[in-house]
Amino acid sequence: MVIRRLTRQRADGKIAGVCAGIASYFDVDVVLVRAAWVVFSIVPGALIGGVIAYLGAWMVIPEATEPATAPNGPRLTRSTTDKKIAGVCGGISEYFGIDSTPVRLLWVILSILCGAGIGGLIAYVVAWIVIPQRYDVVPSTPVPATP
């Protein structure tokens, strides 16, 4: 039995490869891990705690010696069709295959109940920046060859 190791993926990382390593270990999209890290760092009002946790993970998780494999599942992107502001909640709902209304409602409720309305707003803006826009590839029509 092969034991999977949690390693930092510096080649796919933005800072130290911590989120890329976690995404590779759980076989999920790295954008989902980055967005979750930022949201869980900002919403509870513990931005410093999120930074300290990242630095701790940077020191504890060893660097990978081999390149990571690309995740097989869907990629988290901002929705272009189901958006009210920037498509963040629509993209999250498309990623999980659920309706976007509960996602939006949960975002607002958690922002208000945690007493972090500003934190929820900041987390949304950061998610807007971190989560890439989805670009639908339209198949091009073949151009007939001219003799």
C-alpha cells in the first residue's frame, strides 16, 4: 500500500506551495483551497491567525521532490452566467453542483452571525480576486482549405 505524503508544491504555489500541496493531497482544485484559507482567515476576524498558520504549515510541511499531478475534478471558477456581483457564489455553487441561492444566503448569514459583516465583505472581495473567471471555450468552425 502506497502512503500519500502531504508536501508543499512550490511549482504550483503562489507563496510557498502550502495550498497547492494541500490541494494535491486531497485531489481538489488549488483555487478552492486558497479561497477557503483566505475566507477562514478573514471571516472569524483572525487574519493574523491565518498568516501564522500558513507560516507554521510552511515550516512543518516538507517540500515536494516530484511534480504534482493535475486534479481530475472540476475547477473552481467565478460564474459568468449565475452572478449577482462578481460570480463568486455562483461559481462555488457550480463547483459543488448545487443551487446558488443557499450559497449566497449562507454567505450573508455567516457574515452577520459571526459579527464580521466587514470580514464577510472583505472575504468576498478577496475571493473575487483569488478565484479566476471562467472562460467558456466556444468550438470554432473549421475553415475550409483553399487550393
